[in-house]
Amino acid sequence: MILYNILMTCLFFIVLPLLYGQLWKNTVSDGMVFQYISGFFTVLAVFEIAGIPMVLTKTPFHIQMIVYSVLLLGLAALSFLQMKTQGGRFSATAYYAEMKDYIKKLSRYEWVYVILLAGVLLGTVYVTAFCDLGGWTSDDGTYVVLSTAGIFDDIFYYTDEVTGELLDGIYMKYAFSELYVFYAYASVVTGLGVAVIEHSICSVLFLLMAYGTFYLLSRFLFPKDSDRDNRMIFLIFLSVLYLFGLYSHYSLTFRLFGVIWQGKAILAVVMIPFLLAVVPKYLDADFTWKNAGYMGMISLAAMSLSMGALLPVILIPGILCGLSALQKKQWKELLYCLPVMAFPLLIGGCYFLMK
């Protein structure tokens, strides 16, 4: 049983996101970090677009499990098909070679920054692993209760997260963000408890994804290979700011180290920096509908985290697209706004109408 738990956890949280990331490999961004984060967001987007109608129609969770499994398997088949047609391959050796090549390019003095950054990261791991910050907010109980109740009651958002009593209708406050359903599905697939998935597995994954996003942001700010030392300095500076920014449970430090598995935390420390790092690269390239589809997928993934994503996921890409269109004097740049804004506006409109 333990071996099954380990294998399914590695498959669901590591292999599948890397595989789904192959769908976006030939867009303007590349590399293992980008592919993994994009693959993970693809999974969240699937749960969001398929989950909302099933939740609102009161579809039993065991039926939802089948639908999600079919969709995820279909995406896996599509990823393999794309790799076959484009002559690519999915191999751990390729990712190892990428990391090895990056390390070989580091100079001696750049290794000093690497060691400093590693020391700071050890501090962040200590804060995350040994400082019990989750008690600062009662929201954490909501995630565990709603996901667990969905599994045992076979229906979502009918349980009061405080009293545990069944409600007369769907809890609309959460029905349009399917992160809870994702955690429940992951719990059933891996055989681990919801609390273990959120507090142990996803706390590590989202912390790594956050720093992966910071790395992508550093590459955007310092794009030249000769700027590797500047990237390291930026990451060290950013890490120190996070370490010493724990002034309240509204701070980004608390979101990063305390409850990073919560939707608002993922939105704040992973999704928004990811948008700032990736969207400008897409705007610098020629417009393609595949790139537009990618940005639409990101907007869906953001909405799966929290309804609080409604404004950021519209404003950030919208402002960047508008500025790029004015600078290049090309109206095609504004076409990116269609997939980016369509899904959040549709979801947000339905929420406010049905609230």
C-alpha cells in the first residue's frame, strides 16, 4: 500500500505535469521549470472548466472522478501524440542534461551566489517545515473540510465548513473555484488523506513552483546569459525580503511559508509573478492562436484558485496587452485579451447572478 501511495503521488504530481507541459513546449517559453508549472496549471484548468457545471448540476463525486480521469488521460494521449509528430521525447535524461548544462556554465564567482542562495533557501525550508504558521488563519480548516466532505458525502459544497452540517443548497462562495475538488481527486488517486495532500505534498510543490516562478521572473528581467549573477542576486534579495516580511497573516511571507496550499496564497506567490514573467514574452512574439489558447488556459487555472483572481487575471494581461499594442501599433496584440478575459468574465458573471 505504501509503495502504491508513493508511485501514484510521483505520477500525479511530478510525471503528469511534466507530460502536460509538453503541450506548450514550442511556444515562446521553454525549459523544465516553465513546462512543469504550465503542466500543473493545465491540470487546474481542466478541473475548473469541467468541474463548475458538474458541481452546479450536483453530479456525484464518483462520477466526477470518472470524467476527470478520462480528460486527464486524453490530455496525456494528446501530449504523447504531439511529441511523436514533432520528434520530441519525454525523458528524465533530457531534464538532467538541461540542469547539467546550466551548472557547467556557472563561473567560480557565480558559485558564491549559488551557495548564498542555497543557504537562504534552507532558511525558507526551516520556516516552512518547523514554524507552525497555519494556525494564524481559520481558512485552512475550510480546505480540509470541504475536500474531505466531498469525498465522504459524494457531493461538493453542501457542507458548512465550521459546523459540519449539511446545507440546503450549494455553497456558492466556493462552487466556482475547483481547487477543493482537485485536492479531493488527488487524495482518492494517491490514497493519501486530504490534509496530507495539502500540508505535506502540495506545500513542498507550491513552494518549489513559487521559486521556479521567481527564477522565470529573473530570466525576464535579466535575459542575457551573462546576467546569471544578476539573476542570483535578484533571487537572494527576493528571498531575504520574504524571510523577514512576516508582519501579519495578510503578508506575502505568510502566504509563501504558512499556507501556500490555499488558493489565495497560490494566486499571490505563484500565479501573479508567473503572469508578469510570461505574458510579456508572448507579447514580444508573433501572435498565434496556440499562444492565445495558452493564455486562456492560465486564466482558467487562476480562477480555479479563488474568485479573488477575477480582477488580477483580467487587469494584468489586459494592461500588458494594451501597452504592447500601443507600442507596436498592432491591434492583433489585443486578441490575447479575448481568451484571457472571456473565462474570468463568464465565471464571475455566473457567480454574481447565482450568488
